[in-house]
Amino acid sequence: MTLDDILSLSKRKGFVFQSSEIYGGLNGCWDFGPLGIELLRNIKDAWWKAMTYRPDIVGLDASILMHPRVWEASGHVQQFSDPMIDNKTSKARYRADNLIEERILALRNKKKTAEADAIEARLAAVQTNEDYYNIITEFAIPDPVSGTTEWTEVRNFNLMFKTFMGPVEDSGNAVYLRPETAQGIFVNFKNVMDSARMKPPFGIAQIGKSFRNEINTKNFLFRTREFEQMEMQFFIPPGTEGEWFEYWRQQRWDWFLSLGINPENLRRKPHDKLAHYAAAAEDIEFLYPFGWGEVEGIHSRTDFDLGRHQEFSGKKLEYVDTVSRERYTPYVIETAVGATRTFMAVLCDAYAEEHVQNDDGTSEVRNVLRLHPSLAPVTAAIFPLVNKDGLPEAAMKIYTELQRSFRVDYDTSGAIGRRYRRQDEVGTPFCITVDGDTTADGTVTLRDRDTMQQERVQADAIEEIIRRRIKR
């Protein structure tokens, strides 16, 4: 399975399209098609239920546009930047750290281990943009486009999209599209705690769009300029951060397994270098076609965020116990997962090509998405075997009844085997065929996507059977 396989499937079957494709596309932006939006919605629903269907976490939907001082307090205005470098010949622009990392990978693929180790050691010690520049020039790292080694200096590139509020475009009216959803939670900490009558330990969860003006977008949905995040900030008493960090790192790992993702395609990666405000940090990575990449981060953020917003806003963001009168600024454990990256991970993990034997003894390649039934864009497809003898009417009756509870499809086009293959390729877990016996005894053929086994069941029992199998 390659990234091209996933890209081809995504467009061909209506999972994801290039944004503004008829105009040549907009780099780093993607549109979710009819099947893609259903899969994405199911992933978000699974996360929302896992995080908020419990007594100690509530939800929030904060505005994308926020007061500019929010981003000063969070450090994004001053520090949210990437090291950028341009090649003088091709004019191509790169993140300096990514350019170096890709060179290390290329050298290792060529078995040039000593040089790769030397560059990697230097990269681990980088402190300034000049350090990046020295690595690139001293090791003569070439431009992937032109192959030349003439580079500009490395400079900072702020990743926030800036716009203006009001009729006049001047610095006094500047606002930013949020680069993350977390700050909307932090500035609403007191509002939520008071209105929802919560007290630490408790969490606030949010799903929403974020925007980053990435220097380079790449690898399909992995690095984009517009993406969706699912974040939860868990507010705790100081001194309990160790136990809560361990709790949430396990909870989040288990959630990915509950989606049906193969654990061999997941790994934990503790951070070797911590941010100045962090007590601990760990990523959950997925093995994408291009290699390992972060899909979620779990961070112990101490009281840095609430402390900074107290400082910049002048408002107290503390918890006060009404009985003991104890007062403190809560510490925070953050879980931050990319909805779009999870979508891509689920799609890659489920994709398979396999040789299957037909009834006539021939074999063919079957493309199949082995999605967890609860995530599948279409839960069941209903097929009348032929378009006569009352079969369409019987099939439509089943379709109408099932669509009250599930997303279902109705297909009358082509041989039954071809209809099965179409549904396999988009991950539909169940196919229901209505034939001549249906009108006689009320039974239908129920086919399982993964095993391809077929069984006769009563039509009026289909809904309960599907519900039971989705929960397995």
C-alpha cells in the first residue's frame, strides 16, 4: 500500500478531493466528499463519546477568532514559527529541520550511516537558526528539486494566518485565525467551571478547525494548512500530574485500539526534549505509507497556560474550595489529536488488496477497506437480485426501515458480485441481498465484508443483527 493508492481511492470513491480542483487546486487544503465526511463524522463522534460521556468532562465550542492578546499570552505571536530556508536556484522553500531530517533518511536508505549519524547528532544540538544553516551548508545538503546547494539564510516564519477585523486594514485591527483549539478552552476555564459546577479534576473537550500557514504541506492530509483537532484539557490539583498523565496516556492508546487500528501500526514516542513549561510529553505515532508520524500528543503542561492568561488578562483563573478555602491555579494534562490525521490513519490501516477465488475457479484482486463497522461511511447495502417479481419493493422496504438507524445504500446496478466489490472498496461491512425466497419465506442473504461468508436470516431480524455485530 502506497500513498498513491490512498489518494486514488480517496478521489475515485468520494472520500477526499483537492480543494478548488477545477482551478488547479489550493495547496494544503482538501475537501471531504460524501463518503469522507461520513467517516470523519464517525471518528469525531467516537472521540466525543469517549471523552464527554463521563461525569468529569464537558464540551465547548470556542470561536475561531479570538482577541489578539490571547496569542500574545500563549506565546504564539513571538514564538510560533518554523525555520525557513530558500534554495537560490529553484526558489523552492523548505522547513530547515525537515530538509535536514529528509537528508538523514535518504543517507540511511543509501547505507551511508556514518554521515547520517553525524548530521543527526548536530541536529539534536540545534539552538539557533544559524545552527540549521551551518548543518545544511557544511554537509552540502542538496535541494530535492534542483540538486544545488546554494541556500539563503535561515529565518523564522510565523505560522499564524493574519486577517483584519473591521473596515480598515491596519495593525490595530489585526486578528488571527487560531492555530490550535486549546487556547479557547483555557480562556473559558472559569466560565465553564462556574456554569457547569465543576471542580478539579475535570476536563473541557473541544472539536474544531485550526489553521497554520505551513511552509510546506505534504503527505496528503498529514500536513495541511486547514485541519480539524480534537483536544481535551484536564484541570487537576498541583501534585497529581504524574498519576493523571499516566492515566490519560493509557486511555488515549486504548481509544485508537477501539477504532480497530492494528497495534503494530501504532507506537508511543516520549519526548526527549521538553518545552520549558512541560513536565512530561508523549506522542502516539501511526505508521503511515511515508513512515511514522504523530497522530496525537499527550502533554503535562503544569500551570503555564492559566498562569499566562492570568498575567495578561489581569483576571484570576483559580479554583477556590468553598469548604477548606484552598486556592490554587490548576495544572493541566492535555490530549490533542488530529481528526484529519486520524481519518488518514484509519483509511491507511483499513486498506487492503487481496486475491480471492470466485465460484467458477478463477481468482481476482479484491480491494477492501476493513473499517471498524461503527466507523464505516455506509453500514449496510441492500440489493434486489433482479429488478422484477416484487424484489425491488421488498428491498426498498428493508432500505427504508434500516435508514432510520443506519447510513445505508441501495444498489441495483450490475451483477451481484460486482455490487459486492463496490461495497468492499468503500468499507461497507454488511450487504443484504433480496431474492426470490424473500417473498416466499421472509429471509434474505446477509454477507459479511471481511469473511465474505453469507447466511440466510429473517429480514425483520436484520437491524438487531447489525447492532449486535457493530458492538463486537
